[in-house]
Amino acid sequence: MPCEMITLQLGQCGNQIGFEFWKKVCAEHGISPEGKLEDYATEGSDRKDVFFYQADDDHYIPRSVLLDLEPRVISTIMSSPYAKLYNPENIYLSKQGGGAGNNWASGFSNGERIYEEVFDIIDREVDGSDSLEGFILCHSIAGGTGSGLGSFILEKLNDRFPKKLIQTYSVFPNQDEISDVVVQPYNSLLTLKRLTQCADCTVVLDNTALNRIATDRLHIQKPTFSQINALVSTIMSVSTATLRYPSYMNNDLIGLIAPLIPTPNLHFLMTGYTPLTTDPEVASVRKTTVLDVMRRLLQPKNMMVSTPLDRSSAHCYIAIVNIIQGEVDPTQVHKSLQRIRERKLANFIPWGPASIQVALSKKSPYIQSAHRVSGLMLANHTNISSLFERTLKQYDKLRKREAFLEQFRKEEMFSDSLAELDDSREVVQQLVDEYVAATTPDYVNWGLDKQGQE
């Protein structure tokens, strides 16, 4: 039974990472840039219909909706070799074409204006799938379209399809560089509120860490967007590999994320990937066995989220899923898990079992890689709260001075009061508190205590 996923790409960042993702998925399934199946793609063990459907002339078309409020990135995609891959009806560009000006409020109110047209496209895609499992949303949280329009669409998807899963790939801004978006903390905070309340699972792609990995591990002096997006597309394609190359377990998204998310709010996942290379021919890591890969995944420097992983702090893993691709003997997996437990390579929550699951996935037969085994870790770790704390600190600095709020006040939502900002701050603060509470043994009673106090 296919469990289709519909991908929504929002704004500049969302469309760029989405574009890289489709490039990679096409290569893995042996689909040409025009959407035709290549002559050598004869092995039929993969499920193409999770992410694609077939047109009348047997082209494969991605179940993907491209949305932006300014035409630049989508025009680049439409003038690339992959232009014929997409369904032109699924591309929505705002009539004004002025963009959201890196302003959350502008993106959100634009959402209200284009709501009907966008949801016509989404409803058509939903009707075209047999058993839709959910939506994948690619966006950034710091800009205007990805954060503002993204927040609006998240809310509406949640209203209209309450039973469907919503997984987001959310790009967090780079903290090492001075941002050119002054209202970034406002945008991030308002988006985080929606991610907390409306998404079922958020994979955090942190530009700070991705840049560090590119410079430190891959030795690229000044990483370009396309190199960073290549890392992101690797994460996206491997995290969906078990859906596309089905085996006896983790064949659907719910099966993959259910063990990771014990309570609804704690659904922000960090990722780690090994062995990292940008050039598939060059091997920087010489030997890969299952134990090597699993041990490397637990090392902080492979983590794609820039949180200070301090061994002495109380922060711990809530759950881990490792997706291992390649030639793997299941007995090796069992041995590796034992070794990790014996050596206490990972600290787990005190109020539940040490949940570390391994999903074995086939590799694409059409892509040659220098490594026998590669692995992706999806981890729910309480330390991700430090990322939100950083956003809160930056927000407080600006809010104290009421800086840069004129643009927000121009929009209807903020014209009377700034209650929405204060409300978002409270939601994110509660999320941080809950992550901190999850490190204590009596977290199970934490929610009950809170209700009692109210």
C-alpha cells in the first residue's frame, strides 16, 4: 500500500533545498531530468509512487507544490534541465511578485490573500493520491515567505487535514554570521510557535552547523549555498529512503517517527550523517563497518545542529533512529547496539527505555558510492532547546527596545497590539521548559503538575 507524501516548497530557501532533493531522488530512482525512466533503471524493487505519479505519457511527475511570492528562484528552476519534470499547474507565483520583504507579517497576510488558489493546488494533489500519508514542508524560519506563508499554510493544513502527518524540514539561520535580515529573531519566534503547535515532526537543519561541517570536515573554505544544499538533500533523501525502498519495517513515515516522539510537543529532531563527502568518488573515511558508522553518528561533530553537546550537562537523548544503508549483516547491528550500551556512548532519558532503533535500508542500485555502509541518525535530544533559547535571547534584545516593529504594525494582524509576539514567546518558552523537564526522572508528572497549578 503506497503511503504518498506531498512536498510543499516555500520561499527561496524551501525551493532551493526542494530542487536539490528532487535532483537526488530522480538520480536514485533512475529518472531522467525530463521525468522519463532511464533504460538502465530496470530493477523494480523501489516504490516510486510515494513521491511521484505517472502522467499520461508515462513521465514521472513529483508530488510537489512550489510556492513563492517572488519569481527569482522558481524562474531559475524552470530554466534548468529539470524544468520539464514538474507539473506547471503546481507552481504558484504571486501576481505582484514583490516577495514578502523578509517580513513574517507580510508573508502571513499574503497567505490569507492567496489562500484559495494555493489550496486548490493542494486539494488537487490530495485527490490524486490513493492513500495520502502526509505533507512534507521545506522552508526557512528566518525569512519572509518561508516563515510567514509557511506558518499560514501549516495552520491551514492542520485545520483541513487533521489526520494527516505534517513533517517539516526547517532551516534555522546561521548564527556565526551577522544576518542581513534585522527582524530575523521576530520571524523565527513567530514561526517556532506554529512549528510547535501545528507540525507533527520538525527536522531541524541548522545553517550554523552545516556551514561548520562544510568548512571543518569537508575542508571547503567558503561553502556556497549549493554545497550546503547538497548536504541537506542527502539528509532528506536518506530520511525518506525506507519509504522508497520498502523492507519489512519502517515502510511508512508514522512508523519511522513514532518511536522518536514520545510526547507531542517534543518533536524537534536533529540529524547526523556519516561518512560525509561532497565528491562521491573521494573517500575521506577509509573503512565503514556498522559499528564505525553508529559510533561516528553519536559524535557531536557529526551533528547537524549547533548545540553545545556537553557531556557533563543533564541533557540526554529521548530517542534515536539510525537509518543504515549498504551491505549490512543484521547480527553486526545487534553487536553494535550492545557495544554502545556497554560503553554508555549515549545518555538517555531517566523516565523511559533507552530507545535506539535501527532501520536497515537498501541503497540505490544506480548510484555508485565509495563507501560500503553509510548512516543517518535522526535523534530527539533535549539539548535542541539551546537553539530556541538563543532565539529567545535575540528576540528579547530587540523587543526591549521595540526595534524594527514598524513593518509589522503595518499589517492587520499587528496593527492593534503585539500580543501575537508575546504569545509566541510564551509558547517557545514553554517548549524550552518542557525539554529541560524531560531530562528529569519525574517528567511523566510534569504535565499533570502544570495542569494542577493552572
